[in-house]
Amino acid sequence: MVDLIKLLTDIASGAFTGPISRERAKLFKQQLELRDETIRTLERKLADEVKKRTASDNRAYAAEEQLAAVLVTEDHLEHAGVLWKRLDGGGYSPQPVCPMCRAPLSVIMPNFGMRCAPCKFITTFKASERIHVHAEIPS
Ligand SMILES: [Zn+2]
């Protein structure tokens, strides 16, 4: 690839005169146009990729919402981002369930969110807040 800065410096310094100077200026212009075209091509490709990525993200988001809707069935209620199993006698089990795969969530440390071992989901509330969160479930 032609070094445009060197070429421009040469032209500006007056190192070339007459037809040589015009030839150099022409080469400079051609190279600039070539690079402009390359930039436009790359910009189009980038815009296409962004569009594809956005569409893909939207599809993933829609799929997640569908999954969540399927998971929240009659025997579970979603509260605080997790599922709680309805008990036959009324109320909800104090054991929160993963909203992604329905595995029971476990305590790693009291000051950390509860974790789903199979899918690595982590609750937004701390394990130590579980009893409080459970008590907030609307009946
Ligand atoms: Zn899970």
C-alpha cells in the first residue's frame, strides 16, 4: 500500500515539479479514493453485522421471555427473579427454584446470591435475604 503521508509530504515540499508533480498528485488522489471506497465497504459490513447482531439479540430475548412464560406455570410463582413452588396447603415452599432450569437453588455463602448448580444462574438477592424475600411473596 502506498504511503499517503510520505507522498503528500513529497508533493508539499516541492520535491517534484511539472509533470512529475501532477503525476504524483494524481496518484495521491487515486489512492485516497481507493481508501475512501475501502472505508465505505467496511462501514457497510459493520452496519450489516450490527443489524444481524441486534436481530439475533432480539430473538434470544424473545426466546428467553417465552421460556420464562412456560416455566411460570400453575404450580410455581415468579417472585424476585426466581420461582417458588406452591404448596398444596397454601403458601409457597421456602426453597427457591431456578427460573431457567427449575433446579433448586443452593447457598454458597450468606452474602452471595443463591446459585443454580446446573445452569450457573445466580439470584439478585443474597442467600441471607431468602427468608425475607420468601415472606414478601404476595399471597
Ligand atoms: Zn438453573
